[in-house]
Amino acid sequence: MTVTHPVRSDIRAHAAHSSETTAATTYGAPTGTTDPALQAWVDEVARLTRPDAIVWCSGTAQEADQLSKQLVAEGKLIRLNPEWRPNSFLARTSPSDVARVEDRTFISSTLREDAGPTNNWAEPAQMRAELNSVFAGSMRGRTMYVVPFSMGPLAGPISQLGVEITDSPYVVLNMGIMTRMGQAVLRLIESGTPWVRTVHSVGFPLVDVQGSARADVTWPSNDTKYIVQFPEDREVWSFGSGYGGNALLSKKSFALRIASVMARDEGWLAEHMLLIKVTSPEGGTYHVAAAFPSACGKTNLSMLQPTIPGWKVETIGDDIAWLRPGDDGRLWAINPEAGFFGVAPGTGETTNPTAVQTVWGNTIFTNVALRDDGDVWWEGLTDTPPAHLTDWEGNSWTPDSGRPAAHPNSRFTVPAAQCPSIAAEWEAVGGVPIDAIMFGGRRATNVPLVAEARSWKHGVFMGATISSEKTAAAEGTVGELRRDPFAMLPFCGYNMADYWAHWLQVGRGLGSKAPAIFQVNWFRKGEDGSFLWPGFGENSRVLEWIIRRVEGSVDAVDTPIGRMPVAGSLNVGGLDVSEEALEQLFRIDPASWLAECDLTEEFFDRFGGKVPPALQSELASLRYHLAP
């Protein structure tokens, strides 16, 4: 850590009443960087937020140890029993700060239409005025941390740099896991590499403008929240939340919302996709990128354990992928993150044993339950819950309590390198070549187990129409489609219709070297309401068919919605799936699909004529081939 001189109380009191105080006079001589733009920006944020001290983070293990000890001493982290979880900790958030706050997430582009109808738009000058108001003095009494980080391997052709300013040491610890962080990034910035600016405050100053102090709390936050992306300025400001993607600004804010705009401008793709390496029994290696909305088995697929002999799946990334056309004309991809920020509930020995093995230690758990022996637990970790726990809010819990022990959105932050299924090339500087792209949703009806797009254009149509059926009254009308095109609805930093047009343009550039595109659905149900496909490890059978299609070694039959397996080409040997169930998994009901076409048209109409003609053509073609 590089620490500037703390502000003396008399200087702080003066600063509260003087807008003329500069960073240099308040914080001493600049000590963090030789890059004038970065130093000037840090000084500017410091003048606005008024921290007591500035720390330039080094990203070292010693620094992480120092911060974790500090947070344990302050009661903000609980050190877990090292016998069960070495170097691991539990954090409990405020009950009002447990998830992303999408209604307070804004795209502040110059023109409203650039944000599109699926984003909250804010006029930039007005939003900056609001942010200046809430950030003014927001770090009084706290330390301001400067976190330089790389998304992707250092100096890689697909990687990008960023700096997060934050007043949360919890955020610093998580950023140390989720990114490549530290002095090496500063050196790259000082050599002229571009970087993205991100600013975060929990919004809980410990000293008011008159200099009166107040005690800190276990989880500082503010009921007023903002997560604002300025895409043209490549800048993010987040206020009021210390949780997850609201505060770890390298993640959704930078890696998707800002990066998607960078990708549009520079000719690449920033996607909410997992990345896996698939090895066939013959030793052929293939790389697959896949986009799935939440609750559709994304993490399980990224750590899949195949049930069919001879096949191997290795993890490259579980959440985000950046894809860029290479010198060879193919599409190459990296996982820009260095860690996993996974949902704990539902992750267990039967559903995802690889994830359970990954979090053996060096993990920060947030809002899970605490066992009496100092380990952690959450719903789904084991079939039978312990007889007694301390729940995520710190209250006594038993199986008869009638409430979850862990918050439904509780998380774990863990280094990706610990994953037992991590691929050797997961940190390859230039990335891996992509052979296939998969889109999936949670559909009880209509969508077959697997279908191949007839072309890149048809594949973009598949991605643009991803949806899941609502399954509970709390979500809305049961059976109603929840649209999530490309699994990017909350994360695309510009107009979604322009995003589809960009995908079409990338495909034109790739030409014959473009990856094949597939749509999958593990969740189709029979008339009795039961799942027709067993899912989990058996999904390797669908991957097998996809890879064989890429190889050209199995045939497919053309249908109105895409190419589907010919009889006998999908490996179901030894699987307890009846012929009737298989027939239902691939059944196409023209009437239901024509009704879905009408819903797709309604969805496209939201974009006011900006939907690319190529996708309108695909919709018309689908209707034509479904017509009796």
C-alpha cells in the first residue's frame, strides 16, 4: 500500500468550509502515479469526497491480509474456522443492500435514443449535478482507496484497464479476487495504455460538514443509490450500495455496460457469456461461448461434469466473455475476470460439485449462514440442513424457523484459479478461438432441446428472442415470457436494437469463419408438469451433438425454427428418457409458435423501427414456414 498523509482534524475542518482547498494541500504531495491524467483525476475525486487519507492499492497478498484483519477487528468480517475454510471470511450486508438495484441503474448517454427503451436514461449534465451533490463529502472520516485493475491478462490484445476509487475495504478485497489488480496496471497506464474511470462510495461519511463525528456500522450504505454509466466518457459512478455489481465496478458496469459500447465502437463483442473448453474422445478441442439468463444453469454448464465416456469439459469463464476477431479471421475470446462471484443457494454436491470444491478456502462469502463450528452453509449445499445455524442477518436459526438461513442472493467470491475444472489456457493472453455459440432460456413449452441456426443472421435472431417463462405469481403472469435478449437486457450499455445490428456487422466481417450458433433449452416440461430432460451432467449429450455438428460428422434436419437432430444422432444411450419424452422435447406446435411470433413482433415494436431489417426478415420467414 502507498498511503498519503492522513488529513489532520484542523485541516479537515477548514476543508469543510473552503472550496479552494486543493488535493495537494489537503493530502500532501502526490505519491501514487507519474501519470498526470490519473493523478489529476484522483485529486479531483478527493476534493469532492473529502477522505481522511488516500491509499494506492498494490494488490499484494500482504495488503489483502492487512485489510482483512482490519475488517475482522472492526466486526465487518467474520473469520471462518481455518480448519474448514482457510483464509475465508463471512460478510453480512444491511438487509436493504442485498442485490443489484436495476431501477437505480442509469445509462447517461448524450441522446436518449442511444440508451434505448430497455435502459433507464439520464441526461448527462443533470446526472453529474446530482452525483456531485451526493458525493460531496461522502468519504469524510474514511480512507479513499485507488484500485488499478486489468480486465483480462495484463497487456493482452483483448484486455482493458480500469481504476476504481472506493471508500470500501470490502470492495478492495473483492476486487483483488475478481481482477488483476495492482502496481503492474499503474505501469501500463503510465506507459500510455487507455483506462476506464470508476468511482464508488458507500455514502456513509463518518464526519459531517460541521466536523461532528458518528460511529461506523457493520455494513455502511445509503438508502439513496445510483449506479450510473457514462458510455461516451467511459466512466462509472456508483453511490449508496456496498454490494456486488453495484460496488465491484469492474463487473457488470465496466465489463458489460461500458465495454459493450467500447466493443461497438471498436468492432468486438462484450458479452454476458460463459466460456468452456470441450475435448472429444478423439482428442479434438473446441471452445464454446454461451449466454443464459439467470436461473438457467449457466454456472452449472461452465463447470459441467460430463456423464458420457471420453468427453471432458473445462472452465474458462463463468459469467462474462469478451470476443474479438483475430488476425486469422476467427472470433477469439477471453474471460476478463480473475474470479467467480457466484450465487451460493442451489450450489451443492449434487448440482455443482465443482463449484463446491472451488470454495474450499481463500473465499469471501456474503449473506450465507454460519455453522456453529465456524463453517458456512446455504440452502442446497447439503440435502439436510444443520440442526442449528446463525442466519445471514445474525439471528439464531433452526430448520423449523420457517425462513431461509442464507439470503436467496447470497454469494461467494473466489479466485478462478482454484476451480478444479479450470482450463490451462484460461489466462491465454490472446484468448481462445470460438467454435460455437449457445443461447438458452428457461422454457417449459415450445423451444426444443437443441436447434442449430441456419446462418449467423438466424443465430442473431435466436439470441434476440431469448426468453424465459415466469413460473411464480410474484414474477407476474405465470407462463408470460420474460425477455432477455442475449442475456444482456440489464447489461447492454446502449440501444439493444443497435446492439443486434452490431452483432450482424461482426458476423459479416467473420464470414465463413463465424462460429456456429445454437439454441438450447434444458427446461421443457411434459403435460404432467415434469421435466422431460434430466439436465445437469446429461447436458453433455447436447454438447456432444453440437460439437459433432461443428465437425460435420452428424446430420441435422431443417425445421421452421432451425436445424434439429435427425433420429439417432443425439446420444441417449443409457439414459432413462422415453421415446415419447424425446418426441416432446423436439415437438414444434405451429399454432404456439405463430402466437410467439406475435409476441416477438410486439417486443420488436418497442424499439420504434430501429430493429435491423435482417431480424424482421427472419421473423417473416419463421411465420411463412409455420403457416399451414
